[in-house]
Amino acid sequence: MMRRTAFVIALSLLVCSMLAAAMVFRPAALTIRSGDTIVWVNKDIVEHTATSATAGGFDSKMVRPGNSWKHTIRTRGALPYVCTYHPTMKGTLQVK
């Protein structure tokens, strides 16, 4: 039986040195293997989603502050995703 690794992606508010705030996925890009499980953890003070930019892909729905959501990725290739509440939050999973 092959063991799969869980990767964690934080959904968080990144405070920049100029006091401007940007909501981001950290890391924004991650390379994984098909069958790996990703855990998105909301470390922010507002709700977020992790939603596939491809029709029919994954959708966490609302992840409240302090909560998490996990999903096992089986599709290979580049999988871009966004937060539907904050569309400037973008990430990509590169699945081998």
C-alpha cells in the first residue's frame, strides 16, 4: 500500500511592510502527486474558499476562520484554484 502525504495550504491575510494587506494562499503554487491529500487551513479572520478554476473540479465551500478543509487530488496536470469570496486569491496545484 502506497502512503500519501498531506500538504497544508494556509488561507491567510498577509500584511505587507507598507501596511497594505493582501489575502493569499501560502504557498500559492505547490507540486504534488496524484493521490496526495491537500489540507487548506484558514488562518485569517474572514471566510474563504478553495475552489477549482476548472468546471467540475473541487470546491471547499465556506471555510470559517480557524477551520480547515481537505481534499485528495486525483487529476493530473495544472489545477488552478481561487477563493470565490476574494478572486484575487489564486493558487495552482501541479499534479504529477
